[in-house]
Amino acid sequence: MEKIFDSHAHYDDEQFDEDREQLLKEMKENGVGAILNMSSDYASVQKTVDLVENHDYIYGAVGIHPEHADEYNEEVEKELLEILKRDKFVAVGEVGLDYYWESNPPKEVQKKTLRAQYEIAKTLGIPIILHDREAHEDVLSMAKEYKEVTSVFHSYSGSVEMAREIVKIGGYLGISGVVTFKNARKLPDVVAEIPLERLLIETDAPYMAPVPYRGKRNRSDYLHGVAEKIAEIKNMTKEEVLLATEKNMRKLFKI
């Protein structure tokens, strides 16, 4: 049976506090081969470290999310660098730009924090996982500036044209449960257009559960639904999609 490789999840989230260990055991039994867990704010960095150290099939990415860009400083940077040199820590993430919430740090603070974390990825020669909310132009511009870093656009929400630009610079697109939503307009077109070699599948658990679980707490074994939808759009089998996205994740993150 083909394994599910979830390229973006947050199992450190408090929504998993009551049954985390049971759930992680169950999912492994349900064919989940690997999970890349992301930190977001500073508090979740250590939680991600614990998950990676305690579970053989969980890998880690650490970074400061744009909503918490003002938490970034030299001490935090030093700590992130040290963690990312350890085994099974394979990317800087989740980082990026988020212009949606007015309560977020100012754009210039977000850009400065993102640039600093691109520098970490460049120094260590590892990919970066990008959050992009209503900041397409600025995120793409920085990704182009740092062409030597492989940029992964998590839960991709941009246009087909932008997706083509990302592929040109060697980037990847994370396809989430949104692709199964009836109101997903652009994403099916993006999936149809972009080669499978540049796609990853992801949950963003506990968020973004695919149909028929929409609105519920997401989990990695629900990615069967995402793989099925991609297969339908690309006129392939679900097994082919799972094999290809596993291969992509292994190659990109050296798993």
C-alpha cells in the first residue's frame, strides 16, 4: 500500500492535546509514512522538537510565522540555527508574509524576519516553507531573490501564472484539502497545469480538512481525499499521486 507523506502539519497544536499519542499511533497504522511538523510561533519550536525526537516518522521544520514576526531576534535566530543542524530537521518553516490581519506586525517587520530566515535556509542549504496570505507579490519577489533556496508555497492559493513562476525558480506547491472544496476556483486549474513533480500534499492539520471532513479537525490519513482529487484532475490513479508526492517529499527534504 502506498504511503501518505504529509508535507505540512501542526501536531503540536492544542487541538491535539487530549489524544495526540493515540492519534499518531493510529495514523501510522493507517498508512501514514512521514509527517513534516512545523513550528509557527516561538512557543511551538520546543513542542516540534519533542515530537520529532519522540516519533520516528515525524520530521521537523522550525521558524517564526509572520503573525509572530516581532518575536524574532538574534537569540531566537541562534536557537533556530542550532535546532536545524540536528537530524530529522529538514526545513525552515512555517515562515512568510501575512497581510490579511491588521493585528499582525507591520509589513516591514514581517519582511525583515522572512529575509533573516531565508538567510538561515541559504546558510544550511535546506528548503523554506512559506505562508502567503494576501502577499503574493512580495513573497514571490523574495523567493526569486533567493533562487538558491528551494521555496515551498504551503497551501497554495495563488494563480496559475504565479504557479508557473514558482516552478521556473525550482519551487514546489503544497496542495491542501482546499482542492476538494466546491468553491475552490483557481486551485484545480493550478493542479491541472503544474507537473506532478512540483506538487506536495499537505494537511495543515488541525486545519483545512478535506471534503467530506470539512469543518472537522484535520489529520494526515485524510490526505487520501486530497490525493483522489488530484488524481481525478490529472486523470491518474490515487496510488500514482501518492507515490509521486512521496518521491517529491523524500527528494526535497532528503528523507
